[in-house]
Amino acid sequence: MAHRDHPVTDYAAAVGADGQLVDVREPDEVAAGTLPGAVNIPLGDLEARLGELDRTRPVVLLCRSGGRSTMAAEMLTGVGFDDVVNLEGGMLGFADEG
């Protein structure tokens, strides 16, 4: 199953009541700001930290521009996560709109 893309400006709708918002940027990038409720799991650590994610809940992925979150989304769907959302445009897109 493939992930789906969703506009970062409407991230709250993608996360919903049950979603897990994961920022896959490096900690120093996240320190400069992220979306409310986001958990930082850098892309390079994601595979080793899969156990921190609940496969029964949506996983919504965020990065700087959408590239790393797309790679993370493909990795998660590849290992059996069913409900994976990539926030298009990432924090740059959010800042442009904000």
C-alpha cells in the first residue's frame, strides 16, 4: 500500500484525533521549530525506532521540504504500515503560508 500526500497547511486534519505526528528532521533542525505535538525521530533513526510507532494509528510525517518525509513514508509502507501521510512542502511550506 502506498502513502498519501496531504498539504502541510492542513496538517491538523491529517493528524486528526488519533494520528502520530513524526518530524523526521535532525534534532538541531527541530529545535528551531516544529508543529504542535510532533515527536522527533530523525530519518536515519527511523528503522531502529519503529517500535515507538503504533501500527494501528495513522502516521503523519514532516520534514523541511517534503523529501525526507517522502522517503520515511515509503519506508514505513514498505514494512507494513497501512495509514501513512506525507505532509507536502514540509516546514518550508508551512512557513510560507504562516
